Amino acid sequence: RLYQIPFGMPNCEDESEARTLYLVGDFSAPAEFFVTLGVFSFLYSMAALVLYLRFHSLYTENTKLPFTDFCVTVCFAFFWLVAAAAWGKGLSDVKAATRPSALIAAMAVCQADGVLCNAGTTPARAGATSGGEG
């Protein structure tokens, strides 16, 4: 939810006042989907573990129960793959939206004639991705 994050931008006309720029974008849905699926996977794993250990005879006697368990596990595996891909796409979208060149392009003060804006330093994102900038 980048739209909730204020970003102070300089005002070249009056140096004492800084204007606020709000970033654009809401990339929370992929992360929420990933976390929700993880919680449901954990809960299903705990329920299946109880079924395997406590009700072992019921599991071995009923022929439909193992097949149902297999189908549910396959569905969870597929949705986990989809959630991981969505989370990766959301992370790359956040990186693109917060890139210094994108922030400079969004500042009205930097669009005036004769104004030169630069980012100063490139932000470190080692905690967000393992491969560095790409």
C-alpha cells in the first residue's frame, strides 16, 4: 500500500517548506495471498497429522480418504506455486515503483525547465531480494 506512505520532496521556490508526495500503487494483494495460503497450509498439515497419528485405522480402512488427501495436497502445491509467482511479481512491482528515477519523474518540481534532480545514492535492497539489483 504505497499510497499510504508520504515522501517529503523539496520545494525549490521556498526552501523552508517541503511538499509531500504520495507514492502510487497497492501491491499488498500478492503478499496477503501468499501469507493466507501459508496459514491454511499449516492448518491443513496439522489436521492431517492428527488424522494420521490419532485416527490411523480410519485412514487405512477408508479408500476415499487417502485419495482426497492427495487431491487436497496437489491443490495446495499448485496454489503455493501461483502464490510464490504472484509474490515475486508484487516485489518486482514495488521495486519498480520505488526506483529513484521513478520517484524523480513523479516530482513536479523536477519537471521545471532548468532544474536538475538526482537521487544522490541508490537504495540498498539486499533484504528484499537475494540477487541484488536486477
